Amino acid sequence: MNGFVAMFRKEITQMLRDRGTLLFALVIPVFELILFGVIDMNAKHIPTVVFDQSHTQESRRLLDQFENTSYMDVIAEVPSRAALERAIVSGRAPVAIEIPPDYARNLAAGRQADVLIMIDGSDQSVATQALAAANGVVLQQGLQDLLEKSGQRPRVEAHPVMMFNPDMRSANLLIPGLIAILLTFSGTILSAFAIVKERERGTLEQLMVTPVSPLAVVVGKLLPYLGLAYFQLILIVALMRFLFRVPINGSLTLLLVLSPIYLVSLLALGLLVSSRARTQMEAMQMAMGFMLPSVLLSGYVFPITSLPVSPHCRCRCRWSRTFSPPRTSSRLREGS
Amino acid sequence: MNGEIGVDVQGVTKDFGSVRALEDVTLQVPRGEIFGLLGPNGSGKSTLIRILCGLLVPTAGRATVDGLDVEREGEQVRQHIGYVSQAFSLYRDLTVDENLDFFSSIYRLQGADRKERIEWVINLAHLGPYRDRLAGVLSGGWRQRLALAAALMHRPRVLFLDEPTAGIDPVARRELWDLLFELAAGGVTMFVTTHYMDEAERCGTVAYLYMSRLIVSGRPQALKALPEVTPEGTRRVEAACEEGVAKLMTSARTLPYVHAATIFGTSLHLLIDANVSDQKVEQDLQAFGITDVKVSPIEPSLEDVFVRLTETRGREIEAARPQVVQV
Ligand SMILES: Nc1ncnc2c1ncn2[C@@H]1O[C@H](COP(=O)(O)OP(=O)(O)OP(=O)(O)O)[C@@H](O)[C@H]1O
Ligand SMILES: [Mg+2]
């Protein structure tokens, strides 16, 4: 390990002097964290237009219930079916409700009363949530009606408990996973750049004519980046806890003790990239080639069960998730 | 272990894929000598230096530096060599001091020894006023001195300098060469590539690479005396005039006894038949209307030597090479 101390000290001096690296490692992740932290994945208050031909107390009550879910806001009443369709096509409202003129009459006569609900299917998360909310409202309404008439009470009732995230806060789901992804990006790219930069500028060649040992070069260069990535982890975990109030129920110590293992594997990935890439541009592209699949297949973006591959293959694909978001997520969410 | 040979190259060939960068190169540099390697762009000079520094492995042949095999004993070779590459390759985002500090600690210098050595190279390279400057903002000449200073840090026994004076002003060049002489006097073997003939003249031995082959190697005086350079029955003269050297050349080339004419600054170097006198040449040139021309005998310069040798030996190499160059 001849030359390790020299490499290590030099690398730290360079790292602290390089605005780009510090910006990339510390400012951009914080920025992204804040961006993701304010996102609410639950599509609430979806603009809704209504064409109510019934104009009765019953139809009014149904619409109120739609609004009560807080998933939908009635933004306008329109006078025709054509106007409803226009509202959806123009993107003004993703949901449109039409209540036919015989709605109240049918209810009163004990016949089936129909309600048309049109949903803009081009935005999947909005569409599924609107659909679920609409189904719920209508089911509830129908059930209530039946029960009132028969004088009975429902005999089965579900008591769902949302573990780990009782309030269904998006931040509690998004941020722990995001931490792993931010670390994946900066860890891999920073370490790949650190070595490729030396090759690009010819300094690697200069090093190779000195008696410095190759191991000292690699370890001396990567150790400061391990420190930087670790600092980044602590910074964003602190932001998550204190700025976004994501509770840490698991063992923080264990998280802090185990995460360097993950960081080392990221730096090693960067090292692998730097062994092939000649320029920083190339390194960037190769690192992306590694990281995009690992993020996309991690379960953070798509549910793991929906991956169109065999279970065996699925296991191999989920390395990033197995080693990252769930580790962070469950460490943070689970009690003890 | 050979005590007197600083660098020994035996039949070294280097291929990069289908490109042959060096072909069967053999040369020796005595210890403590300044060896100058010349040759056109792309002739393989940097490649040879990189092989000797252990950065490239030769395709065939072997080389020793300071008695150590560059392939098998690379570890020890690296303890004793300094390398200044053609392109600046120190850390641009570190200051002069930080760069030198880094290299001194790579070479395991410690404590007072280290301080002393850093001061020594700073004084040698006159870097004193620039100690706190970032290497990246230094001008070309100062960068070069910094690279040299870093390469001297561990008092190497063999120093490889790849075009150390490219882009440096004449005064700095002279200073650098004075420094090289000083080091050589201290027993350091110096392996220098250059495109400057005046620098070649200062070398103990010069060699010329042409199309990956070594076409000549020897002391400058010996090369000038080569019979091929001034073939039997010819001699070299210089024709000097105040102005119109271009006209002088076109005129001279029409004379039947002139074999070659090359412009050197404001004068003309001619290779003429040995039996033609200076006066005769002078009169013939004056007949073209150039009245102030003076003709005097000269010995060939190194440039004459290399130009002449590329014409003779170089043509042979080109002829011998199979013409399958296709892109
Ligand atoms: N790493 C490489 N891969 C492929 N070809 C190379 C490599 N390095 C050098 N070459 C080729 O080898 C030949 C010799 O190059 P080299 O750099 O040794 O020339 P040089 O004499 O130093 O030229 P210059 O005076 O321009 O510095 C060139 O044709 C070059 O293109
Ligand atoms: Mg070169």
C-alpha cells in the first residue's frame, strides 16, 4: 500500500476544491429530496364536472359523497353530455359524472339507478384512484340504500390497518427509497469520475511511473468518496427526519452501521465503470447504463411483482431494491 | 548488471493493433550521457519512452534501464526513473507546492529530508515565486519546469523527457539545458526527445527514428562525417546573401553541379561537386543578378544529416514496406 497516505490526502484536497463534485454530492441531492418530499402521490382533489339531469335531493346527496372523499372536486356543472366530453378531451377535468333524469325516480321505485362516470385513462395513477373512489362511493350509496330499506345492519366489516405508514403519507414512502437512489447515483458517478479524470488528464500515467502501488491508488482515491457519500447519507436522512418529519421507527444505529456496505458496493461499481471508460462523458453513460435498470427494476418505480420475468430472474433484478430502498425503508419504518 | 549502460534497447518492436509504432529498434545510452531522440511526428519517439518507463509492453524485444529489465523488474525501475511526459500530466487543481508535496510523499520521503528535497527541486527549477499558484494556471514553460521538478524529486538515475522544451521561450530553453548538463554531470542518464536541431547538437548521442525504424544513431560529429551525408566527390558550401534567398535557391538549383539546396535562415546550404571551387559558385550565382553573394565551405549540420539520411535510408525503408496501407 505504498503511497496510500499521499493519495488519500491529495484526493481530499482535490475533492474539497472541486465545486462540481461538492455540488453534485451535496446540493443536488438536497434539491431533489425537497422536490420529491413535497410530492403527494395520492391524487387528491381531481377536478370533476357534473351533468346532473335529475336535480333532486338524491342526486345532490350522491354528488356530495363524491366530494366528501376529497378525491374529487366538482368544478362545474354542465348542461349536456357533449359538454362533459369536451371537458375531458380538453383536459379541464379528468373525471365527469352524468346523472340521468330518472335517477331519483328509479331509486324510489326500487329499480336500478344508473350513473355514468367518465374517467380520463391517459394518466394512470389519477385514473386508478378516481376509479377506486368512484366505485367506493357508489357501492357505499347502494349499500346504505338497501340497509335503510330492510332495517338491517351490515354483518361484516373490514378494519384495515396501514402498517408503517398509517397516514398514507407519500413522503414516508418516497423519501426513504429516494435516499437509496440518490446514493446510488452519486456514489457510482463520483467514484467513476475520480479515476477517469486521472486517466483523461494523463495523471494516471504519471502515477504509473512512480512506485505507488495500484491498490493504494484505488483505495486512497475511493476512501474520500466513501466519506463524502456517507456524509451525504447523514445529511439527507437528517433532512428527511427533521424537514419532512418522516418517522424513524427502526434502528438508526443499524442503518448507519450497515449503509457503508452498500456505499462500498456502489463505489466498486464506479470503479468497474472507470476501468473501461476513457472519458468522463463515457463514464457517465456507462454508469447510467448500470443505474437506470437498477432503479427502474428496484420496485421503486414499478411493483416488483409486475416485472415480466421469471421469479428467479426477478430475484436477480431486485438487488438494488433488496440492498437499498427496503433496507432503508424498513429500517426506518418498522418498529425495532 | 552492466554498470556503464544507462539505457539498453534490444530489438524492440511495438504494434498497436495493425499499426506498427516501433520496428526492431536497438540502441544503447551510456550512463550519465544525454541521449537525444529525434524523428518526425508519429515516428514512435513517445512510444519508445513509454516502453522504457514500463507504461507499455513491447510486442517483441527487451529493454533495460539502469541495468534493470523494464518488464520483469518494473517495480525497481520505477524507483529510479523520472518521466516528464509530452503533455502536462500533473494535477492542475493542486498548487505547485501541493503537487511537489504529493510526489515527495509518493517517493516515501519524510520529515526534514522531504522539506529539503522540495526546496532543492524548487530552486533547481526556479519555481520559488509560483509555489502557491495552481498548476493549471501556470504558463506552458512554468508547467514544464514543475513537471521536471516533480520528476527530479527522488533523484532519479535515469530521466526520460518527452519534448521537454516544446513551446518554451529560448531563454528558458537554454536554462533547462544548462540544468540537464548539470544533472548529467552528476551521473544522471538523460533520454530526451526533441524536434530542435540546436538541442540535438548538445546531446552526447543522437538517434533518428523514421517510420518506426531507427535509421541512425551516434555522436553528432560522427554522424556529420558519415559518407552517405556527403557522398564521395561532393562537398558542402554555404551561400550567404543580404536578401532574396528564395531567388538564390531557384537559381542555384539550375546549376548542373548542385545536388541539393536547402535554405537555412538567410543563407543557402549547397551540396556540390567537390571539384568546383567556391569562386566558381560565387561567379555563377552572381550571373543571376545576386551581386552580394558569398560562398564558403561548411561542415554539414545535423539537419543536413537527417534530411540526407531520410532521402537515402528512409527511401529504402519505404520501398521495403509492403504497400497495403488502406483505410
Ligand atoms: N495507444 C495507442 N494506440 C494506437 N496507436 C498508437 C498509440 N500510441 C501511439 N500510437 C501510434 O503510434 C505511432 C507513434 O506514435 P508516437 O506518439 O510514439 O509518435 P511520436 O514520435 O512521439 O510523435 P510526436 O513527435 O508527434 O510526439 C503513431 O502512428 C501513433 O498514432
Ligand atoms: Mg511524442
